[in-house]
Amino acid sequence: MNPNDIQVTDDIVAEHGLTLAEYARVIELIGRKPNFTELGLFSAAWNEHCSYKSSKVWLKTLPTTGPKVIHGPGENAGVVDIGDGQAVVFKMESHNHPSYIEPFQGAATGVGGILRDVFTMGARPVANMNALRFGAPDHPRTRHLVAGVVAGIGGYGNCIGVPTIGGETNFHASYNGNCLVNAMTVGIVQTDRIFTSAATGIGNPVVYVGSKTGRDGIHGATMASNVFGEGTDEKRPTVQVGDPFTEKLLLEACLELMAEDAILSIQDMGAAGLTSSSVEMAAKGGLGIELDLDKVPTREAGMTSYELMLSESQERMLMILDPRRADRARAVFEKWGLDFAIIGKTTDTGRIVLRHQGRIDCDLPLGALADEAPLYNRPYETPPLPPAIAAFDKKVDPGQALLHLMGSPDLCSRRWIWEQYDHMVMADTIQRPGGDAGVVRIHGTTKGLAITTDVTPRYVAADAVTGGAQAVAEAFRNLCAVGAEPLAVTDCLNFGNPQNPQVMGQIVGAIQGIGDACRALDMPVVSGNVSLYNQTGELAIQPTPAIGAVGLLADIDRMATLGFKAADDVILLIGTTKGHMGQSLYLREIAAQEAGPPPPVDLAAERRHGEFVRGLIREGRLSAVHDCADGGLLVALAEMALAGDRGAEISTPLDEADKTAFLFGEDQARYLICAKPDFAEAVLAEAEAQHIPCTRLGRTTDRTGRLTIDGFRPISLAELRSAHEGWLPGFMAAKPQ
Amino acid sequence: MKAAVIVFPGSNCDRDIADALAKICGMQPHMVWHKDQDLPEGLDLIVLPGGFSHGDYLRSGAIAAQAPVMRAVKSRAEAGCAVLGICNGFQILTEAGLLPGGLMRNAGLKFICRDVWLKVDAADTIYTRSYGSDAVIRIPVAHHDGNYTADERTLDKLEAEGRIAFRYTDPEGNIADTANPNGSARSIAGVLSANRRILGLMPHPERLIDPIQGGTDGRPMFNSLMEAFA
């Protein structure tokens, strides 16, 4: 069948997600009407997901360079030097829309896609992370989505054999119609063997490797650039199907060939499949490309050029090979049982030409596809301020409040999730899920990589600039809390419909906040992804600019963990506590208010406090460290007690009326640290000398199993543990209402 | 000591076990591709590593059990060579008929990755001698299909012949349903062949051999092997 027999009408243009103005621009650029296949290519290259047309003007304001940055945004993943001839390669990416439609495969292929982005660059993936957001627990779809997404992430990562070492999960009604699945992969590469995507050389073979192409996922990226409405379930065929076994073979085959000088450039086929990979490679190299689509390995007969170019079948790669090494390359891929097909060649024409069944089905200037996508500076407004905090009962017993919080959906243990992920394969996991950051040893060395994902969407919703900065600050804090030197971040920016000026205002504000924090904390943004249109009808998600951050531990023997280690260690609080209750979980969960401004972020204090704590860890002077985040100081203390199975006694410096705010306020730039008494004295003195706020709170106790706060009824650790561990398994085991 | 690790397509603990052998036993094992017909001469030990051979898209281990190299593994096993199957390797050994029984989907139906407690039931083997009798150890599991099953006669026979190498227990060494992570019959975590030279187990001793990993209870297995083949 000749797809170009289909006439391109206004309706067909609209179905391809292009506006009539954008279509007019296409005609202007190529000097004629595109045929159906060509329209498909424009639709794939110009959609929001691939072109960043609504966000690019703002993304350009982010800091992306630094002395250790080898590759920033624009490659498949960011690359940062970690010394000794090695670099860390990482990126976080969303797979939101597919995961809502088909949670298992949507999440699985999200993991598969981000893994490919990392090993495409020559890196062996060493860790996966994820950031998940689901609707309210009482929403009828939530349980199904949690079960499917978690099984999908595990199913893919476990099989390919890359440990999933942590992440974050939140529940909120704004995600009822749009869950978020953000997957991050971190890999390690030799700095002299980094592979990039720009095609080089004229007449070099263009090689397709991996799985065969089927009709799955056609227009996936276009689907992911739209608001959900009625009929979302009919979009299931646009979700791809993952095959982690084939990806494992592809990983090993690619790394085996990458050890030799055969591959000139390489790009994985992700969103918009063969279209985006071939267009990006040729355009980046300033070349042209000709493909003979009859040579593409297919798993179904009768696929048209349109379908071949737009399929999002998984586990595929496109490479430009050194022609002298093509036979060797074929042997490697055939050893691993993978398809290997020379499907075209590089040219000097600056055009993409597609031949199929004796016809030329497409002949377009690459620049029009790659560089001329429309850019929008969309109108934006500062979103309205949240309501002021109404009076609430401050006399709630802190033990009761803590018990409630520790067993609430956003603070309960995520064990039910991470026990379904193989977090130990590769035998280098040295900090398992549940701590401030996951840590893997750099294989064969005594160095480590610490990894965290963070954002507090309710803060961003209340004040996008502060919320954006807080996400970076918390990531920085989580890395410092294990003793790692923060290196760089990847961002995964999830928002609603950018054509709504208030949503656009959230995007603009959050990017400003992220940029401010990244500059202040010396953490450049080296890779990222934008996911817009996370919206169902008029209801947009809470703005969720997730930050994935990576830090370096110079010596893994000097790594901190959060559990109390011994009795009679002194517990110190680093940072200033004003008792900020706005947007706190206490306010939401105990006082039933989502109100007030988020806690202010003092980036200079974050930096000084983080560096101070990191220095103490490096000197080996601390027995336990934990940052104060969601839920505030008392929640942090409880998490330390549960992790170490030891109690604590603390006293609060404020008078009774303010104790709630002291214990549950979410002031930033704070850490709880523990040290032996003689060390603690030295720490207090040193903090004073450096003008770091440092308060003695109390001491750890033996296994008496209690948290004691002056003047209140002691809190039983057993009760806390039962509430903390019980909520998620109980929720998942319960029958839907 | 001379060892080989078989690499199947989809194996993903092959490097981990090779590292453990190098680190503790001081030897680099031969890495043997599943399509090879022959094994190196003079092997003391063959390891079938963990992973998802052929994606486990059929029954776990069923396709790998038919790999060309498995004929050589069987003939070496018959000649008395030690064969260790961990996780997917255990599944392959049962599918290949080198060990009795089979591994079904976990009773809870979910993949499980966590530390479990094991009691060393058979301490008189080349794998377990360094643990001592009735030792209780902590080792991680990571599997979807670890639910050991066999008919009652086989289970009775395994018990009578002392061929249950490890059982899942609580930290005090007591057998209990709550301490059995996957529903395995009689809490069996590892079994031995009749000649006690073949061991299959679901837990991963190679993952806990260094304090930085959170424990060292995997180490004595490699110490035992090193002593056996010194």
C-alpha cells in the first residue's frame, strides 16, 4: 500500500497534533504540501515531547556547564567527569501518559528507554531510580496504577540486571487522571570511550540493530503531547511493549562493540522511533541521510513507510559504522542473536530521503524537521497564592500526630515498592533504598555514587520559584547527608497544559527556581526531559519538576547512613528552626489544610550547612545523619530511630505553644546528626566558629523502643513501626471500594 | 582451584559471581558462552549464575537447560565435578534434571528482593563446611520464581538423605510460614544432589561478601569451596 495515496486534509493535519499555522509553516519551509508520510515525520519531530516548543525559551536559562561537565543537554544523557578516567552518565525521563493508559508496559518501557539513553553513550548502567506520583488513595484507579507501575519498573530493571536503588512516591488527587512515572538511569563510562549521536562521514553505512519493527507505539510521542479527555482508554495501542531480555542482549552487544573502534555515532530509537533517530543523527552531523525502508527488519508484513518511520517498537538502535568494521559489527550482533541490517547511508545533501517499494516516499530538508520546529513564548501568569493558614489546634499530642504522619500515604515506608525491585544485583549497592540517597560503589574502586530524586509538588504549586529551588536544595541535602559531593542534576519537568497561562506561569517560575538553586549550589543541569499536558480536562497535575541528582563519594568507608548506631550518642540539629507550617504535611494531614506559603529556601545556608555536614562525615566524626524534609524534625528523628532500632530522648528549646511548629515545621537547610559526646562538643564548637546554627537536641538511647520528648507521653517505636510499615501493604491488599 | 561460569543470554549475576570467586578464592573463573560445546579441562567447579536466561519467557530456566553447553555440564557433573546454581542457575539445574523438584512462582506472586534468614541444614558439604552445623545466616534473595516444590516422596527422600542444604527461618533459626518468603515446600532454600556435589539455591551468597554491602554471610561458602579445592 502507498501511504501517500492518503490526501492530507485539515482534519488529518489536526489528527497529527499540528495547528493550521504550524502546517502553513511546513508548506512554507518545504515549498509544497507534504505528502502523508512527510506529514507524519513533521508531526513526530515537531510535537511538544520531541521539540520542547513551549519550554525551550525557558530551558535555555538553566546553567548547563561546569568544570566537570563533559556533555550537557542535547546528547542522549548528561556526562560528568568523576576522575580516574571515568565519567558518570545520567538522565531522568518521563513515561507518564503511557503508564496511565497501560501501567505495566508504560512503566517498563520508560525504564527501557532511559537505560538505552545511557548505554547509547557507551556507559554501563549501574543504577536506576524513579519518581512516581499517583492519585488519591481512594481514587478507584490508584491501586491498579501503583501495582502495574511498580511491577513494570521491576519487571524491566530486574531482568536486565541493573539495580533500582531508590526513588520517591507521592499520592495526591491532582494526579487522579494523570499518574507520573519518571525513570532515571545512571551509568559509568571511560572518558575516552564516550559515544555521541552526530553522524560523521559521507557514504557511511547506516545500521539498524536490535528488535524488529512492529506497529506498536505509532504516534506515542504525539499522544504524550496531548491532554487526556474522553476515550483515553482507546489509546492503548499507542503504548509500546517492552522486552527487557532483548534490551539486555542489546546492552551487552553494544558495549562489546564499543570497546573497539567500529561505531562512529549511535542513537537509540526512543520517542518517534526511526524518524527522530535518523533526523537527529544526520542533522547534528550537518549531513543528509538516505534510508531504504525495505531493509528494515519487521515483525509484521505490509508495513508502510509511514508506519515504519513512526513505530515506537522498543529495543532498537541506529548506528553509523566505520565501513571497514561493518562485518565485525555484524558478527557481534549476530552472536547476541540480534537483528543487524544496513538500511541506508549518510549523504551530503542535507535531506532525508526514504525509499520504499521502488518509490521515494519522503524527501525533506533535515533542517526543517530538526531546527525549524516552532518555538512558543507562551503567555504566562503567576499562579494565585495559596490560601492563608486558618487557625488550627496546636494542642494535639505530638506522639499521636507523629503516629498519624508516619502511617500516612506520603510518609509511610515504601518497602512494599522497593522489595519488588532487585536493588542489589551487580553487588555494588552500598546504601539500599530507604535512606537519604541510594549509593553504589564504583565497580572495582573504593569510590561511590550517591543518587537521589526529589521534588515537593505542593511547594511548587504554592510558589513555583521557591518550590523549584527547594527541589534542587533537597536533592543537594540528600547527597550531603550521605557524605557525597554533589556533581550535577537532571530534571524531569512535569506540568499540565502550557496553553493555560497559569500552568505556563508554574513552568516559568519552577525553571527560574531550579536555575537559581543550581547556580548557587554548583549543580549544573546536564540532561532532562519535559512532560507537558499532564492534564485531564481542566484539572492539571500539581507542578512536578522532579530533580535527579548525582554525587561522588571519594571514599566509601566515609559514608553516612541515617539509622542510630549506639546508645548515648548526642543528637544535634544543624540549621535554623522557625517552625514554618505553611504547606507542611502536618498542616495537610493533621489540620486538613493545604495552605500557606512553602518554606523559604536560603541557598547560601543550604550550601554552608551541607558543606559543614559533609566535612564532618568525611572526617568520620558522625554516627548517623539525616536531613529534615517532609514532616519536619520529629519525622526525621523517628526515621532515624526506626532505621537503627534505637530510641531517643530530646528536649525542645521553645515554649509549649510553639512546640508543634518546632517539631513539625518544614524549615529547610536542616540536618539531624549524631556523634559520640566528645565529638559532639567539638562539633558544637566548630559550628559556632563557622556561624553554623547547631543545637543540642538530646541523645540516643538503647533498645528501650521509645522516643521521648520533654513534657510529652513517650512514643513507642513498635507502634510507629507498625503504622509506618503497615499502610502501603494494607492499602494494596485491600479490595477496591 | 579451577572454575567456570556459564554465561547464558540474559544471565546478569555472572560478573558478580566471578568477582566473588576472584576476591575470596583468588582465581579468575573461565567465562563460558552457552553455545560452547566444550568446557575447559580440569574444572573443580562450574557455576550457573543468576539472571533471566532467555528472559525467563518460558518457564524460568527451561530454555537454558537445553543450551549446547549443558550437555558438557551434565557429563562433568556425572564425573563428580562440583556444580553450583544460584537463583536462575538453580532453576536451570532443576529444568536440566540435575536436581529434583522445580521452582514455581512465589506464593505472594510478586518479585521479592530482601535479606532472608537461612539455617544451614547440611554443613558437611564442599559448599557449607565453613558455616558449621545449624548456623543461621543472612543472605539476600531476589526472585519471582523461588517457590520450591517436589512431590512428597521426593521431599521425604531429600530430608532423609540430608540433602536440604538451606532452609528459610526466622533470625533465631526457627522454621515458620512468616519466615518463608516464597512459599517453598518445607521452607527449602537450597538442595543437594545425591553425591552432594551439586548445589542449587535461591539466595545470592555472592551479594554479601564485604561489610560495605551490609554483611559477609555469603563469604563462608566461597571459603568452603576454596578449602575443598585447595
